Amino acid sequence: MSDQSNGHPDLSRRSMLLGGSAAAITAAFTGPITAMANTIDQGYNASCSPADASALVTSPYGPTAPVNDMVTGLPLIELPAGFSYKSYGWRGDIMSDGLPTPGNHDGMGVVVSRRVGRSNEIILVRNHEQSTSTNAANIIGGSRSNVAKYDTGLTGSDYQIGGNTNLVFRDGNWAESYATFGGIYRPCAGGASSWGSWLSNEEIGSNAISSEGKKHGYIFEIPADTSLNAANVNPIRDMGRMAHEASALDPDTGYWYLTEDAGNANTLYRFLPNNINGGLGSLHEGGRLQGLAVRGRPGADLRFPTLCQEFQCDWVEIADPDADRASMSTSVGTVTGSGPFRGAYANGGAIFGANEGCWVANGVVFFTDKATSSATSSLPARAGVIWALDLSTLVLKAIFVSRDRVVGNSPDNICVSPRGGLLFNEDGGNSSPTSQPIPSQDLKVLTPAGNSYIFARNNYNFTRAQLDAVGKTGATTGNQRNTEWAGSVFSPDGRVLFVNIYTGVTLAITGPWTKGSL
Amino acid sequence: MKKPLLSLAVAAALLAAMPAHAISFNGVMGGDSEFRDFSTDGLLSFDIDFSSLAPMTLNYTIDAADLIGGSLSFNALLANFLGNAGFEGLSFSLSTGTFGNLGTVTPQFGAVSAINFNGSNASVNFSQPEFLDVAIGNSLNDGGVNWSINGLNAGDSLSITVAAVPEPETYALLLSGLGMVGWLSRRRRPQAVAA
């Protein structure tokens, strides 16, 4: 049942997969950006030091300090000298379509980057990881027929109020935002296609059926411009029904890599579309879902690796990606496994703690396991691991292993910059044990040697009066410094980092990126 | 009243029938950054993506049709692709003609502290360095005001040189690098042998 080949199709398909926005990007931005794109992948897989755990090192960008937002004047975050940012799309802000901006800003991606005349325009899709409400009015786009919605029925006594908004960043300024999808449960990390769309992934393990006959735990596709193509309300069933996190496309093959956030009951998944040429709706044509397995070690427990530890892996088939979740006995105990995990485990699939962010760059799948750091109970349970799977060899390597929340605090969403630097978004806690107090969640950078440094810190701590004074009457108050970062993604030209403070605000950051490794 | 109107109509018809004459782009001298020319009748217009600090000189030939209003309009979009340095300022110099009115300068993240011009030279300084783009005039068609260049004649060859001025620390790095090159060069120079 295992697949020991990497299964790469004809690489000429890459040009077809890049035929959408990526080709437009290349055509619009040549020279400087092409040079940066050629440096993707700094070789994390080759230069990791075989130590027991990662360490926090000094940032090449220098220390961080509070920096005022250029829009509101509030010091939302700490940044190194030389960096500045503009906020947009605060929770409660009225969007271009007249609807209020939903909260719980999570995964986000650039789906289009293009020149319009001489203007430089970027379209992003943002997840709002909202769960449920007893009030149907809270369904995103619920009052608008032109906003596609998957499920407006009741599950028990609740409506599903997660969904998506699209944002436009034009010529260095935020231009507009609007609701694009609703009626789903907690879209978390998600992932961008190369043809101008976004995969919005429900994070829920459930067999419940709504009053409209809908199940949840699926992936949906959101186009960049929903005035031309409304989001497809049908889920991509073959990508599985589970507590989805991220989905990352390998443009060389057309295959997708998926993570699941299910404690001690998840693995890394690979989706092989029937139509690997890509394009809007192509994933709805179905495909095969597979799980990762360690060769010769069925059900391998990968929750507690040491830094640089390697595993030779294979892919195993998943018979029914839409199967119900159920209790199951595994090598790490009795768990409730999703249909995809049960299918993978039955064929030898490996076990991770709780996988989160995922990104493919230059033939390597990078993904995080937020939940695990050590089998020793005296060490923090959510310090985190970052893995790298070399798609040419199927060797899996632990390239970051935190034993201390100061070093890595539950790495969640990740992205790789166009210059090859890996940035991770922390979503951890501040309870002991830690080597130092943890005043905030950070954006941290992974070094090629497997260490981390701080790029930015959450500094959100404002009163109602402070927020009202700058027109943010719907914004969350209080000390939110230990609220997670999410949705980090660079503009294709590498000059702007877009990122969310989960509390409910989106930022565009720019500065001297090449002083460090981002 | 009919005669002037008729004359205007005839003049307009003649202008429409004339072959297109307008500012013509003759290439770049110096600089290795990417550029795109958008010049049209009466408007000198280009984008430069600065990937190095080498000044860019763009060469044009002016036609009578460019000077119907008396002066040549100018706009540009100047992008920062230096990676490690912000634009502390920008400088412009003309081979012929002089800057007339300086219109708008719109940095996307930076802030303008001063705009100066003196004859054929103009400069812009930023109080907060710019890491993205700077719109000179109405290059983005967003209500900006184009600059003007006076004192030109049909047939003139016009060269405009644009330079990005980096932050002082970048200069320091550049100078220390040049110093190191000079020092190494001296070390490698063969010693004179005494007779």
C-alpha cells in the first residue's frame, strides 16, 4: 500500500500551473524579483546542526521596539529599526461592501499580484476563524445573496459563522475589502493556489449534520475576484474531511500538502488531483489523498524528535477521505481519529502531535507541529517542531525543535519569503516552565542552523478610549500581546510582509529585508 | 465669429492629419536598474525599479508637438528594490532645460521633508526613508500634479539623470567597502625594487 516514489509528474506541467497569476507576476516584474526568486531555499535541510534542541539567537535585523502604525498612530507591534507598517481591516471596520469586518483574522494568502496600468495591485484572501453563533445574522455575508455560503442551516442550535474576506493592496496602500464566503466552521491556515484562488479549510472534527444536510471539516475554493466567479459552495471532498489546517501547493507537480490539527491523531497528507493542470475548479474534479509513513515503522510516533533527526518516508493510500471520525487504538494510545487519519494509520501512517502551518518552497515541504517538544512532562507541551520533507528523497528532517517557549512558542502559520527565509507565527502560551517570562507572541525566523530569532512582537494593548479615538470602535480591547500571529505572507516581489494579529487587524510591513534572512 | 472658428477647425484638421511627432526615447546611458518608458506627446514619463545605487540616465529627443503648451510635463514612478536601504532622497538633473513648477511627490511609506529645484537640478528629501515606491507627479493617475520642464526647443536632445540617495549608513558601508578595495589594491601593488 505504500508509494516509495515521489510520484512527480512531467515537470513541464509546472509551466501550466504557473500559467495564471504567477505568469502575470513574472511578466509584470522581471529583473529584481527574478533575482530574488532564484534564491528560494537557504538550505535548511543541509546545514542543520545535530544538537538536542534549537536556541534563540540574536537577530541580524537588530532589537525590536514599539513602532507606531502609520494609519492609526497606535504602537500595535514591535519591529527592528527601519521597518514600518500600515494597518487595515480591523475587526468591526466597515468594508467596501458595507458589511462589518469579521474578527478572528487567521490564515491569509496573496492570490493575485499584477500591474494595472502602472499600478501594482495585490489581492489577498483572509480567513476568519469564527466558529458558531445562535444568531443567523452573524453568518459572514448572510445578508447578501452575492456572497456564496456553504451552510446556513443549524447544527444543533448553532450556525457556522466562519468565512472569508478579500483585500486589495494597491500602490503601497490598502484599497478595499469585501466578504467572499461564509457558512463554514473555523477556517484556519488555508493556502493559495497558483491560479488566483485560495483554499479555505475548515478546522473541525465532527460527524454532525446540519439542518441543510451538510457535514463540516472540508476545504473550499475562493477566487480572487468573486464578482467574476463566485466561490464554489461545494466542498472539495477528496481533500478530506478533518480538522484541516494548511494546504500548500507544490507548483512543480501540482500536488498539495495538507496538515491536520488533531492532537496525537494526525499525519502529513498529500493530495494528488486528477487534473494536475490546475485552474479554478480543477480540484473539484477529485483526486487521491495519501498519508505520510515512516518506512519500515508503521504508526511511527514522531511527536518527540531531536534536532536534525531524519526519517525515510513513503506515502500510503487513504481509502475514504470522507469517512467519519471514530475512536481508534494507536501506538500512542486511544484517540479519536478523522476519516483521513484512520485511513492513513491503517496503512502505516505516522503520528504527529498537532500539525499546523505548511509551505512548499523549492521542492521541500516545511510544516509545523505546535503541540510537541518533549516526552518529559517537566518541559512545555507547546514549544513546537518544524519539519522539512525533501520531496526528491522523501527524507523527513526535524529542522527546528524547541524545548523552551522563549525559543519557539507553538509555531503555527509559516511562510517562506521570496529570498528563502522561513518565518513562523507563534500561537503559544506564557505559562511555566520557560527560561524567561514571555511578554508577547512573536514572529520568529528560523535560521539555517535550526535556531530562531525574533523579527516582530505583538504589542497590542489598548483601552476602549484609545481605540475609539482612532475610529476602531469594534476593535478588541485590553492586553492582547499574547494573542497569536497568523497569515504571514510576502508580496511576490518580497518587499511587503502581510500578516494578521488574530485579535482582528491586518498589517502590511516593509523595510530593509535583506539585512536579515527574510 | 465664424472665421476664427473655421480657422481653429482647419488647424485642428491639419494637426490631426500630420504624422505623429512626439518625444522619442533614445535609450539609457549608465545605470543598471530596470525601467519602462511611458512618454507621450508633451509628457516625459518613465518608471525605474532601482536595484542598485547607480544613477540612471534616460535619453530623449524633443519634438515641436511636445512643447505646444510651452513646457514639457514630467512624471515618474521610482521603485525601491535595493533590499537593504531606504530612499533617503532622490535627485534629478537635466542636460538641457530647467525645472519649472515641481508638482507632487508621493512616497508610499516614507514622508517628504523637502523638495528643491535650481535650474536643471531638483532634489527630494524624505524624513522617513522610503522602501517601496515614490510617485513623481501624476504617474499613478491618482490626482498627482506633474512637474514641468521649461526652456526646451524642438529637436533638443534631453537627458535626465535620476539617482536614489540611500540612508547614511548605506553610504558608510559603501565607503568602507571602497576603502577596503583601495587598501587591498595597495597591498597587491608590486613593490618598487631599489636599484
